Amino acid sequence: MDAGNSTQLSAELSRETPAVDRPAAAFALDKDLNIRDAVRYGNLPGHIDLDNNARGLRQSSFLDRPEIKTAVQDAFDQRSSQVRFSVEIDDRRYCYDLYCFTGQDSDNSSVQCFLVDRCRDEETAFRLQNRINGLDIINQAVRAFAETNNLTEILRIILLAVTSGPGMGFNRGFILLLDESRQFLHGCLATGPSSPMEAGEIWKSLSSSQLSLADVLRLYRTGENSTDTYVNQLVASLKIPIADSSNFLTRAFEERRALAIGTETTLNDEEKKIKEKLEAESLAVAPLISRDNWLGVIIADNQITGKPISSSDLKLLEIFARYASDAIDNTHLYGRLQRKIARLKEANDKIMRTRENLIRAEKWSSVSKMALEVAHEIRNPLTVIGGNANARLRKIDNDPENQRILEIISKQATRIENVLNRFSSIVSLGEKEESNFKIRELIDETLRTMLSDDSQAMPELIIDDNIREGRIMIDQGLFYKAMMAIFKESASIAGGLSGIKLHLKKQYDSALILIGCDNDSENFAGRFFNAMRTKQGELRSQEITVAFEILQHYKGDFGIGSPEGLKGWLAVEFPLIKEEV
Amino acid sequence: MKRILIVDDEEDIRCLYQSELEIEGYDAFSVSSGNEAMAFIDQNSNLDLVILDIKMNEVDGLEVLENIRTRTNKVPVILNSAYSTYKNNFTSWLADAYLVKSSDLTELKDKVKELLTT
């Protein structure tokens, strides 16, 4: 191809430009692969050796490649061809497309070739692939985050994603979190080898297993840190105050971005100290921020390999840290939610218990009231009927018929009285469900049942150590019935339930519930007894009376008794179940 | 003759007790309420014994009992109630006896006799 041809070719190529990629060079090739009429249109990076004079072109190594030879041969065989090849120099890859067309020579002695620089395409593809890899890392990690609410596991996933080969590939990773007081950054967890030798062993083992990131996260997120003891010791030594502090950790938070920290001399003493503690030359710091709250930082470095931290590494770490922050924040939210659920469950259980207790106590109350009223209403007329029958019986003689009738009346009256006597004790009514209970728990339940809401203060209750496990055998409902009546009366003296003071102690084989109050404590029992008096038309003391009956039924007692050094308190006694030897 | 006051809001009970106690040789009186009882006691300082019902309208038996005890400990008082449960009531301990009403008055008569002879 002469200069005119070259110019023409150039013109053709220029016309082709909109439709095809602009070639970096054009040349002709003979059957011996000698370059002729070469025209260079741009740079030929990657040591592609072409010049217009075609000298030394034969040495261009790319022409020796079999795929090139095949493509050229195709062109000689009247078939246009295209082949992509790359040249790698100094870890850099240079990529070209070679287009071969049948030559215009009549003797078919050469073919025309165009060399198109694909280096930029390749770089773009490389960057794209990097981004895809980065997104995949984030995707895998986010999926793993979604599978747990355990903070330690989340931290481990973060570190695995940062340090594993199929992940971001940093040598070491450290996580520092803000403590509850939000005053300090605490070193929490780290992963990475302690030395190049250890790194070699670990990485060799990992590379032979060919694990994907998903595999790594699944296999190692619940594992122990036994192999990473050293880095965990390093991170555990970090407790960095954040108030009035100026270092690359606080700066990363303030600037809301990841920072690369190298060996620059501008680092202050505090920053140098942090680096020293982590034994790091250069490192990347990404802030963990969720909903504008600073949670902590991820620190990563390549201390073992010394590989520089690229801007794309830093960017990926920064993006990843945002997702990691949400995962950490979610565990906090989940924890708070769990605690709230537990509190609600406890409150619900309490409501249910209170409801049951009240129903049981009310059942006994209703039964006892009814029994007493029935007994009273029947006994009075019965006394009159039977009493008069007996009186008349003594007065009549020689009247066997009336005598017999009066005897029947008297006998039946006595019979009904006997039935009433059986009903006279309310504890004999109803089916009892007796079981052994810790007396302190029964007292606690009774008091809680009596509180109308949680905001009310509980009475002060002192429990001696030797009675903490003390148990009594009783029907729970009857216990509530008895003690609620006594506490209720006590509360009216003490100016409210919270005004009562209680002391549970052991005396011989019994549990003593001592009841008093702060004001006029010495006269508490006296005031209690006075308060029990029957009021007009109302059986005010009935509840207490029933309480006494219940106590007596369970071999308990009621009287005066005080804690040591005090006097005038009320004492309620229940026999304890003897401990089994 | 020993003078006994019967306090009960049931007329038939009052009649029965009065009649039976008179047969036993006592001078028996009866009133139907706590207020009447206290008025009667104020006017009759020579009473020997009081039989007192508990549940009555206005002033009940336990208040009458307390009223009596604030004046004197010398007059024995028998609480006589259809409520057996009051036996356990502290205030009733102020009484000399607590008897549950019964068609068989033997126990009541025995207790009256016992208290009047001691």
C-alpha cells in the first residue's frame, strides 16, 4: 500500500468511524506475515510494535499467536475475520481487536488489517466487574445479616465480608462500637492473621477449599475467634473517648465517609497511638452510622501483604459500612423490641394472675357472704319454731297426738340446725385446691393483686433469709381472701396500701407476717382491732371474721407481734411445711 | 330474783327467751334494739345479766356490748347470735360468753345459771 492508498484508507476509515470503532492502526500483511504499509492513527499501548516503515515489524510478538495466524489465513481464503487478543505487561492488560479483510491486490498477495484499541473497553469492563463483585459482596452480606439478630454474629459477618478472599480481601478487620453511655469507642471484634506466616497458612487453606463468600459467611459466622486471638487482643485494648477527641475515627463520622490513613506525618499523637495499638501502617476507616446515630467504625488494613488501599476499596468499604450499620442497628432495635415484648408478656401474665386471684377471692367472698346470710336468716326462725316446740312439749301431758307432732317439729329443727352448723364455716364450703406455695410469693401476689395499677407503690416488705424458701400448704384463693381482708383493713389504718410495712420472718415452725405502719406504729394492732367493730347495719368485720376462720382452718393464728425493737404490730401466723430431710 | 335483759330485734325470739327464763325463775325483760337496750341499762342499774343479739338495726350488739363495758365489767353479757362466725371476732371477746342461737335453749339456760352463780 503506497502513501496514496494509505490516505485513501484513512479517508475510508474516517468515514467508517461513526459506524465502527476507530482503528489505532492499519496495515497490510503478506502470506509470510510481513507488515506493509502500516499507518498508525493513535497510541498503541502495550508495546505493540508498529511503524510506518515496517521495519522490525516481524518481531511484533502478537503476530505469532495462533489465533492471529488463523484470522489472517481466513482473510487470504476470502473470508473476513476478527480476533481479540491481549498483551499483559507489568500486571496490566492491553486489549486489541484485529480485523482482517481480503486484500485488493490482484494476485491475492496480501490482506488488509485494522487494529482497534480495546484497552478502554477492557478497563471499563474490569471496573464494571469490580462493581458487580462489590455489589455481590454487599448482597451476600445483607442476605446473611437478614438471617440473624445476634449482634456478635452480625459483627462476624461484617469482618468476614471485609477480610475474606471472595469478599473485599483486606488482610485484617477491626470493629469498634460506641458503648451505651456513648462516651467511648470500644474495640469489639477483629479478624485476621497475626503474622505473614499465619496468613500464608490460613489463605492457603482457604484458597484450596474454593469457598464462595456465601459459603464463608455460612461456615464461619458462628465460629469462635480462636485463630484470631492476637488481633482480638489488639482491638480489645482500644477504648477511645469520643468527646473532645480529634482523630481519624471521629473524623470519619463527622465527614460521613471512609478515610484512608497512611504514613502521613500530619497524624496527631492520638492517631499515631491508635495505629500503634493496631500495629497498622496504613488503614481504611469507615464509619458505622444508622439513622444519623454513630454506632462505631470498621477499620481494615493490608498489614500482611502491604497492598495499597485503592480508592475503589475505600469506596466499597464505605458503602458496605452503611449496610452493616443498618444490620447492627436492627439488632439493637430487635433487642429493644424483645425486651419490650418480655415486659408486655410479664404485664399480661400479671393481669391474668390478678384476674384469677380476684375471681378466686371473690368466689370465696360471695360464698361466705351467702352462707352467713342464709345461716342467719334460717337460724332465727328455726330457733323460734324449735324453741317453742320444746317449750310446749314440756307443758303438755296426756296429749300423745300433739306430743308426737311437737317432738317431730323439735327433731326436724335440730336436724336443720345441724346442717347449718356444717355451713357455719365458710372454709367447709366449696372445693379447695390445696397445694404448697412459697409464702413470700403468696404475699407478693396478694399485694400486687390489690394494687390497682403499676404506678402504685408496693408496701415495704422485709423477708428474713431463713423464710425465703418457706412453704405453706393452702388453697391459694383462701389465702388471698384472708390476707386481702387483713391488708385491706391495715391499709385503711396506714392511709393506703403503700403505707403498710411488712416483715416476714420464721418463728419455730411457723411463718409470721408482721404488719405495721410508720405513723402511730406502736398502736397499729389496737387501731386494727378497733377498726374491726361492726358498723350500723353492716357486717364490716365479716371479712376479717372469715379471714380468722381461714387462718384457723389452716392451723394459723392471729394476734399481736412485732419485729425486734418495735411494738404494737399485728401478727399473722401460718404453719410452715416441715422441710424434708 | 335475778334480773335479765334480753336484747333482740326478733319479737318471737324475745318472747321465747323471756318465757323460758321466767319459767327458770328469773325476772326477764326484753327490748328490740341497741338504743333501747342502752336506755334500759341507764335506767336500771341493778341488772344481773344481759343476753345480747348482734345483728340489729341502727346500733348493733357489739356496740351495745362495748358501751356496757365502758360503764361496768360487773354485768355478765351473753352474746347470742345466729352468726357462728362472730365467735372469732375480737370484740366479742369482751363478752362473757358467745352462744349460737339454737332451738334447744338448754345451753343458754346453763350458761345463764353459770354466770349468775359465779
